[in-house]
Amino acid sequence: MSAGISVWVPVITALAGIGGALGSQWLSHHFATARELRASEEKLARERYFIATELVFLLERFAQQCVLSATESGDYDDRGRIMLEHYLPEIDYSGVTGDWRSLPHALMYLISELPVLREEGRKSAGCAFENDTPFDGSDGIHELNSQSCRLGLRAIRISRELRRTCGMPDDGLSLHHWSAWRVLSAVRARIIDTDLRYGRSRRKTMDALKLLNSAGSDKQESVPS
């Protein structure tokens, strides 16, 4: 019996040594992988914070410039042509040096979309000005103010989402009555109210015209042939 046990002792010892070696290698691999993953996540966070720092202030400066065109009232020259001091501001990311791939995909899309929306807004306001008559640039001014509010508020929303994603401090664009968010929101509310009142007035006019046309048709039908 003792002879049988003595035969198995070296085998068990060898198996234990192999198991210990394999376990040690697995633990070493596990901790190395965890360190690499943590280092990769830290690198991504640093890169994201860097580009976000560039983008949030670029977006917020764009929004502050939108305040000027959102409150633009224009003036007229001697021939009745509208003259503007402020128009839709440009937004240019060419100076951004950070890694765009570090951003969440949804945010990257929204940021990249903003210049496209700005160009559409510019064209919309330009068409409205072209349709205005001398000494009456009201439609163009209305569209310029509306597009400026829409774009400026959108830029601030994107900037705030970037700040939340990267754990940055809150912005100060809502602190005062003259701050960008509050001014743009107030102008936007006024524009919406104007559009609603115009829509109701137009609807009443169309209803009145329909009644007149209906009355005229009834009168013609009642005239004997």
C-alpha cells in the first residue's frame, strides 16, 4: 500500500506544479489585459476631453455670435435695399486638432451636421431677402432671426452634451438675462408667437374667402335662366 502511494506522490506533485504554473500564467495574463484595458480607456478619455475642450468653446462662441444675427433689425439705404450689420456666423472646424474618433458617434454626427444646417439656414434667409420689396425687408429679417435662434440654441445643446459626456463644468450661457441661451430662447419664443398669430390670421382670411366664394356660387345658381 505504501509502495503504491509512493508511486503517485511524484505524479501528484508534478500535476500540482503544472496547475500552479498554468494558474500563475492565467492570472498574469488577466492582470496584464486589465492594465491594458484601463490604459486604453484612460487614453480615450484624455483624447475625448482634449477635443471636447476645443469644440465646446467653438460651439459656444458660434452661439454667442448667433445672438447678434438673431437680434438684427437691419437698416435701409437710399434705394430701399436692406443693409445688415450682422449675418449668420460661420462655423469652421479646421482648427480642431483632437481625435474625432474619440467622440461618441451620436455627438460626432450632430457636430458634423451643424455646418450643413447653417448653410441651409443661410440659403433660406437669402431667399427671403430676395423676395422682399424695397423698404420692406421684414420677411428676410424674420427668417434671419429665426435661423440664427435655431442654430445658436442647437450649438449650445451640443456643447452641453459634450460637457456632460466629459465631466466638464457647466457653461455660463444661462446665468444672466443677456446670456446667449436666454436671449436666443426669448427671441425664439417671440418668433414662434408671431408665426402662430400669422397662421391664425391667414386661416381666418382663407375661411372668409371660402365663404365669399360659396355665397357667390349660391347667388349665381339662384338667378333664373
